[in-house]
Amino acid sequence: MTTAAPRRTGRRADTSALEDSTVDHRYYDFSTRLRVLDEGDWTSRLERTVREWLAEKSIPMPAGVPSAHSSESVDAKIDRLELPGVAAFRLTLAEVGEQGEWRTEVLGVARERGDGWISVTVHSQENRFANRPRVVPRLLEGLEVRDGSSELLDHTWIVETSHVGEFFQLLADPGRNAPVFVTAARPGVELGKVGKWMELRSRELAGLAHSYVLSAEANAQLMRALGEAHGVRPGTIRSFAPNPVAHDREDALRHRVVGAQRLNSLPSRAAGALIGRIARFEAAGRPEPAVLRDARRAFDRKALEDRLRGRRARRSGQPLAPSRPIVPSRPTTEPASPPPAPSAESPADTLPSPAPGPAEESAREEPRTEVPSATPPAEESQAAAAPQPVPSPTEAEEPGATDSPESEPTADVEGRTTGKAPDRAASGTTPGGPSNVSEAEPDAPSQGLDTPDPHLAELFALTGVTSLAAVLDHLRAQEDLLEEVAEEAQEALAERDRHADAAEQLQRAVGDLELELSSELTRRQTAEQNARLLSVYQAPEEERDPEAIRLVELRAPEQFSEVPDAMRKLREYVEFTGDAAVTAALDEYDTVNISAKKCWDGLLALHDYARARSTGVHEGGLIDYLRTTPQGFHGFGVSNCATQESGPTMERKDFAEQRRFTVPTTVDPSGAVVMWPHLKLGKIGRISPRLHFHDDVAGTGKVYVGYIGRHLGISSDR
């Protein structure tokens, strides 16, 4: 391969590689499933499109199926299968470039009636973000791909009032699986300009989602039809999941929103990657069609069988002697007398001789493995007395193919050991020697042979046996072992498939439980707010605390990107000094806003703690306040609040610097302090959000929140 290929294959990644423990591949892998409703043999068009795409990547594929191409940085294979009622096509592609290894699979399954599915997946072995492959838009153009009753295209559509009805039908389509990403234009803004803005940010949605721009009037109609909570604010992008429920504020939480502040703070390509990650996560939550899953498993089984069959063919198709010259090691002791010189009556290749040089051995015929002709008793005893060269095990090499059917030694019906040589098998005699063959025991050691072949000595040393019959037994045992390995591999594939099915079911169950928990948290927050409001009115003779009423009436933010703005209403006792963009980045991981709601609960608890200390209602520290929260004040789980990190983490200066955040100079003259105390906002893999704060209630009367973001480094990290 040329050096250009790695540069070309490496262009796919536009974000840095991440540690494996921090990666949720549902965000970074490209994976789409396209439902095809087309006429004719569309798998042939699929194959043609794939081959054209490979040709543009300078990957030449031989004609016909199956076909493969392998080089230093590319390994590609195209194959077809005929399964009951379906025809399947698959491309597997592995590319190695400057940014690591990339694996791509294009799988197509067509039913007899013409419909079917296409699956395209791209995965980075180095945990990088995989841009959508160029083959996907071409498949959308060349084939009729449907999502429910709507066609799925790589295009951004503009919706005005005359097309609102069609847009509503798309949102309410019960067969729709792909999300619909929507932005809205401000009144009086040119729709074409907004459309171009949206196209730049929906470049990663090909094959994953629909893209739309609503005019201001169409957005107003949307809010009247579905409710204000389902509306789209200008400058934001909302993702409508399937089956929205009109006028249901809890259902509105399912349809994720990327705020205008976050979008404006990112370059268009980074914003497109953000939207693409959300679409990938949505696509990963949809179950894979059974016909695709079964076809992939059939291809995997076929690939395993082909590898095992190829290995057996290589083992059986090679000659007994190694294909490359092997020079046996020298004997450990010098022979008592030099070997006899060859004579005209006794050919040289029937007598013991030193190992030939490379030139001689390469030009030599394939060595015979049969027992040589009988010799007179005197000569036999003399030959047996001579020490035979035995190669050292450390210097011996692996035999090329010891189970070749053309060249392997066999035992005849009378118990004699013979060897098959293609040029001598017909006559059964050795040129220049008598026709009769001496009888020998099957397990006779090689030292009893008149013609000890160095290759046989090498073979005996490697296998640990001393006769050709034992070598045969060894080879048969190896064949049996290979068959057992093949059976175990097939069973392992089946077991993997069963685990994959169980994991998919568990993942769907977890998603349902998270949605239920999110709704329950919303109901609980509403109930607690009503209870606190009620507690204020239970004692009308006492002066009500206006601060408590103001807190009760606060509207909770729906996601992390709204938290910094909502905290402005708490600034009397809680002040945010962190980076709002870092906080907004949590939106793509907190899919049902559970952690965002927990964050808001924690902020209200910090606010009420500072208020209780300032008003004299409570005199202890934060942990004591959380354990004995006064009536009418907001609490938080004590187990989710930590005043410090572990000892090894606090001893490291780099981790301390990670937790050094901004505070006013009235708190610290340097303008920053190390914030070890933190609130735990939930567990989302290694993302698990944290809120770090500094308690300065005894000084300025406030709690300063310097960081709301993903989990920072700890001593257990590698």
C-alpha cells in the first residue's frame, strides 16, 4: 500500500481518541438499519454501489463472489448467502490508517417479495468518533428506503404552513423509528438561510434521522397541536422521538433539546458531531430486525467454517517435508567412524550422509519416507552400531504439513511401514535397490533404519516419537483435536448470540426503567414543592418566609444546559462560577434527564442550607443539615454528598489542580480554590456527573459551585 491510503482511511475521525472506560460506543460508532422497499434484485445494485465506493477508496476487489482483497493496511471481503426465503450480501472491511484501525460492515438482506433491510456499521478500535461513510447517502439515493410511511433521504426539508399537515403525519406515524431533528426560524428570518445553517449541523444524520426547519408560523401551529412543552425555540435543535404524546409535559422530556448557547459555542462540524451522537444513541436503542441478526450470524458461522476448512486444506495439501530448507542440528557427539562413501552399487541417497547445503536441498527431489531395501546382516549390525544424528529440540522447526495424504507414511497389511512417494509408488521399489522390502515392526526406532533421513529425525524430535506409525497416530490425534476446536468455536458463536439477545433485552428494560424513574422524580419534585407550600400556609398567624415561597415557585430546568441559567435565581445564596459549556455537554449522556433533576435537587439543598444558616434556623455544617433537614427546607441524600475525595486522590497535585475552580477574590485573594466537596449526580459509566462546590457560608454567606460536569480524575484511573 502507498502512504496515501493511511491518510485517506484516517480522515474518518474528527475527534480525539478516548480511554476505553470512558466511551459509550452507542455515541461514537456509526450504525444504521435501513428498510428497503424496492423492486427487482436490489442486492445487485447494493453490491455495485459498494464496489464503486471501494474503488474510490483505491481498494480493488476481484470480480465475482466471494471476493477478497488484502494488503498491508486493508482487508476486505465480499460474500453472498442464500438462506431460506432470503438472499444476503455482506461486505467486511478493516482499514488501518494514521488514526488506528476502522472496521466497516455493510449487510443487506432481501426477501423474496422484494423488501428487506440494509445495515451499515463503522467502529473504531481506538474509540474515535466515526463519521458516516459516503456509501450511505448513495444508498439512500439509489434505493427506496422507508421509515414508516415516509421516505428517508439525506436532505433538510423546510416546512411552511402549507406543509404542516404532512409534518404532523410524520411525527405521529406509528411505523416511524428514526428521530426527527427540527429547528425553528425566528419571525422575519429568511428560511433558506436557516436551512443552510441546519444542513451544516445535520451532516451526520444520513441514514439515522430526518432533518427539518419550521417557519415561525409552522412552529406556532406545532405548539398549538402538541402543547407548548413540545415547541421548538429558535436557535435550538429538538429531536422528536417516535410517538409523541400531545399536551404531556412529562412526555416532552423524551424529546431531547440542544440549546442555542451550546450550538453557538461550537464550530459547525463539532455541532454536527454532537447532533450525530444523539442520533446514534437513539438508533442504538432500536432493536435490530431478526432477519439482519440471523443473516449476520449465518455469515459468521460460514466465515468460521471457511477458516477451519482452509486450515485443514493447508495442513493436508503440503508435503511431509517442510517447504523451506531445514538444516538439522549437529550431533552432540562425533560418530565413531565416518559414514561410508557412496558407491556405484549403492546410490548416495540410500546411505547416511551429512545434511546437504541449501542449494543442494532445494534442488533435491522430495525425500523418500519409505523403509529402504534389506541389507545383509553384517552391514545391518554395523549400521545399527553407528550413532545417528539427532537434532536439538530447540533448533528444530515446526514441520510443514505432517498429515499430507499424498506423502504421509502408512502401514501395509503385513505390518510393514512404507512411505508414499509420487514418483515411486507405482513400482514400490527404490531405484538401484532390490525389489523386496525387509519386514519391520511398526514401532521400530529410526536408529534401526539403514537410511536415516535427517527430515525424519527432525520430525521424530518434534513429535516426541520414534516411529512413523506413532507419527500417524499423532497426526490423527491432531485432526481430532481440530474437529473438537471447530465444534467448540461453533458453540461459542451460539453462546455469544444468546448473550447478545439477552443484553439487548436488558438494555431495553433499563431504558424503560429510566424513563419511569425520570417521571417518578418529576412527580416527587412536584409533590415536595406542594408540601412545602402547604407547610407555609398551615400557620397563617406566623409571618411566612417569602424566600421559601419564591423557591417553591421556581421552575426546574429540564436538562443540564438549562442549569446555569436557572441558577441565576439562586444567586443570593448559591453562585455558579464554572463553565456552562462543560455542564451543557452532559445533555448527550443524560438521556432522560435523571441526573439533571438530581443536580437541581442538590442546588436547592445547597441554597436552603445557606439560607438556614444565614437565618439562624440551622447552625451545623452541610452534612448535619442534610441529616436533620428542617421542615420547609429542601434536603438531599447524605450518601450522595462527599466533603472530600479519597486520600490517594487528594495527595496528587494533578488531581488537586483539576479541582481548582474560580471564586471571587473576596473568598480567596488568588481567585480560585480547590473544591474537594462534591455532590454525586448519578452513575452514567465513567461520565457519572459531579457537582463540586466551596462552602463559604461562614464568610460571604454563600456556596460557590465551580464545576458541574463529568467525573474528574481519581487515583484508581490508569
